Amino acid sequence: MKKTFVSILCAFLVSSACLPLFGADKVAPADEELSELSEDLKIAGKAAVKGIGSALNTAGDVLSKKTKSLSSKACVGTWKFTNAKSVTAFSCTDSGVFELTQEKGGTTRYWRGSYSSTSTSIDAHIITKGSKSLFFKSSEEVDLNWKISYKANNDADLRLSSDDLPDDQNGYDFSNLTLFVKD
């Protein structure tokens, strides 16, 4: 097989070397065809490279969106922290709704809004703040932005801290790293 290939290659090289002996007019059409073929190959090569680049960019975008989607789902659910008779809970929904409630002795304070998240932080935009008890209810529109850092240990609990969250009704400061369990 090797000998046949080498024989064909030698015959091609010898015939190529002899072409100029037959006159320039007979070689010119072959040169033009080779030139056109070369140009067509360049165009096809550029298109192929551009197509591969586009496909890689699209794949990268899809992967980035999937990664972001997976990492932002780490905080989805309702999470509770109990401090004596005061319970602080927050919930993050798949649709981007955020709510924090603090309950103690029949009184509930709440904050509602929207959020976005990564695998380590929640950015909450609070638009409603209120409180309610057996005989009293109030709410007001607000414009608050809370930054909450967290680490999800597993599906059952996460640790968070935030200078922005209001202290619970027992005075607990959430700038301390705090363990919340999934409800």
C-alpha cells in the first residue's frame, strides 16, 4: 500500500514538473481553476470557522444560563430561624418573590419584594413593609435594597448574614452568621 502511494505521488510530481514543457497556454486554465478552487476553499474555511465560533458562543451562553439558574435555586424555599419565642422566616420563590417575616407573641412584622440571587448572595428589593396583630394592621410602601450573603450546606439548611436585615423581635443581629433551616 505504501509503495503504491509513493509511486502515485512520484508520478504526480514528475507530471507536474513536465507541464511547463507543453506551453503556457495549456497550464493557464489549470492555474485559474486552482486559483478559483483555492478561493472557494478559503471562503468555505472562513464560513466553517465562523460557524464553529458561533456554535461555541451559543453553547457558552446556554451553559452560563444553566449554571446561573442552578446556583440561584439554592435559596428557593422557606427558611426559619428560631430565637426563643421569636421566629424569623424568609422565602424565595422560583418566580423571584422575596418575603421576610418576624413573629413573636401574636405580632408579625413583614417585608415583601423581589430578589435575584447567585450561589452565595441574595439581592432583595423590598417594596412593602408592614405589621399585623390580632387588633392592628399596617403597611407602607418602601424602597429598600438588602444584600444577604449565604452558604447553602445542603437542602436542609443554610447560613446567612446581612447588615441590612432588621434585628428580630428579641434584638438578634443578623449581621452575625445565622443558621436557617428549611421549613
